[in-house]
Amino acid sequence: MSDTLTLTTSPSRGDAPSASDAAWRRARRRRALEWIAVHSVGIAVALLFLLPFVFVFLTSVMTDGQALTNSYWPQHWAWSNYKNVFDVPGFGTWWKNSVEYAVLGTVLTVVSSVPVAYALAKFRFPGRRLAMILVISMMMLPPQVIVIPMYLFWAKQMHLDGTLWPLIIPMAFGDAFSIFLLRQFLLTIPKEYLDAAKVDGCGELRTLFRVVLPMARPAISAVALFQFFYCWNDYFGPQIYASDNPAAWTLSYGLQSFHGAHHTNWNLQMAATMLVMAPVIVVFFFAQKAFIEGVTLTGVKG
């Protein structure tokens, strides 16, 4: 009696692949092509934004003679250009004024806007909707419409022309865009958290500081960054109130005078431009996570 051997055969390498294997390969190839397409577009867009900064930086470290040529790479890295910019009379003062304007303006805007946004989001009082309509109306009002009466008030009545105080003091009374932005975020905080804090004996102020502010940190960070960027880059305000006093100029306004005095020194102009852009880039680099989170949660879109 002979044994019967049962052989299990497997398809050889020459056999045609199954339909599922072919579909899997097509899907894998499609995902690879999509990845290449998406990242290629992303890299192209990143280079589009990055190349101007690279050009400004490379020109800022060139010598006077090379900056006027077609060369794109420094032959000698002239880091002394940045020191020479600070040696220009007034540049250090403009830097100090910009820091004071941006920091004070940011702090006053956040401190004054948070309580108003909290009241509009969580309180129920007569005229609440009217107050919100007024806030939105102020967002729609161009600053050029009120610049003449505001200038007459601060310059003729308060005698503060030639300073930055007419730009800083109004920020202590809130900013319409910041109030709206914070209110939209505070509306997303569940009322149960506030009720639980009040049951534990917290008043409105303690609830605001102990419960609301920690939860609203992303929105507050976004508002602070928006306001810092606005104050740092503000050209219109210093031109109106401080144009007659060079000691009160900011970097954004003083840079025009710097370019006029050094119109043939492209390396110094680019070094000054880099020094103006550097604080904004550094602040955004370290705070981009909180900024993006705040913008996402508050629903602000570019």
C-alpha cells in the first residue's frame, strides 16, 4: 500500500499578481504621487516667502562695493554693518521707542480687552447686543475717518503731539478687534466651569483670574501677538503724532529717514531692515504654537 502525498502548490514568481495586489500597488503609487505633489507645492511656496529674507540677509553682510554688484553671495562677511547701523545717530532711540510702544500697547490692550470680552460673553444685561454691535461697528470704522478729531484732541487739548502717548493711551480703553476675538473664544468655555467656581465661593473677578484666564491662554496669546505686530509695524500713527520730533520716532518711521540718508549703501539699508524684522520673527518663532492654536480656536482666518 503506497502512501499518497498531497502537495500544496504556491504561485511562482512568474504568475500574474492578484487583483487585490494590483489595487494595493496602484493605491500606494497614488499616495506617493500625492505626497510628492503636496510637498513640492509646499516647498515652492516656502521658497517664495523665504528667498526675499535670504536676499536681504546676504546683502546686509556684504561690503559697500559688492552690494552694488550683481553678486548674490558675500565675498567677505561684513558683520560690522550691524554695528554701523546702531552707530547712526537716532537708531538706538528709535529701537527703544519701538520696544516701549509695542510692549506697552500690547499689555494695555490685553488688560483692557479681557474684562470687556468676558462681560460680553458670559454676562446677561440690558443693552448687551447693542454693545456688541458697537464693537463690531468700531472694527468696520477706518482709522482715517477719526484721525483729524483725535489729532485735534491730543495735540491741541492735551498737548501731547511730538510723543507716542496719543497712540499708547487709547489702548488702555480696549481694542474692538481684540475684544471680538476674545469674546468668540470665551463663548466656547462651558458655563458649568464658571458655575462650579461660584459654588466654591469665587466671585466674578476670582472666577475670571482663576478659571477663565488659564483656559483662554491661547486666545490671549493670539491677541497679544496681533497687537505686538501691529504696534511694531505701525507707520501711520507715528507719522501723524511724532513726525516733528525725531526723538519719538519708531523704527518703522525712522527707517524711511535712514534709507534716505544711506540710499547708496545698500548693505547698511538691508542691515537696518533685518534689525527691524528680527524681533517680529523671533517673537513669532517662539510663540507660534500658542499663536496658531489661538487663531484656530477663535476661528480667525486669513
